[in-house]
Amino acid sequence: ETGSEDIDILPNGLAFISSGLKYPGLKSFAPDKPAEIFLMDLNEDNPRAVELRISRGFDLASFNPHGISTYID
């Protein structure tokens, strides 16, 4: 609804999407909503973004993803 900040697509068709960037001077459509990371499987007939759960103990209040990248070992 409010858009994503960045996306990284793996060779196997999985896409990781960062959303919720709050930046001075940038309008936020959901200023009180915490940032999120979504996963989308582009191999599905009707792919949809699914929010990934972030581990307990992680400071969601200060989570402000600007970009996303993956590392394949």
C-alpha cells in the first residue's frame, strides 16, 4: 500500500523486499508503522508478498531499512 524501498531477487526466484523507510523530508504514509521485510516467491502462479517475522529482541522501533542485499555462499 505504501510501497517498497528496495528489492533483491535471488537466482532461484525468491525476492526480498524492504519497506517502511522513514527519512527526513520524505513523506511517510504510515509514520507509526514499523518497517518490514517481505518475501515473494516469483515462481508461484500468483506471487504475493509475505511479511517475514523478525526475531524477538530485535529493536523494531529503530529498524529503518534503506536498501537490501543478499549474500550467497
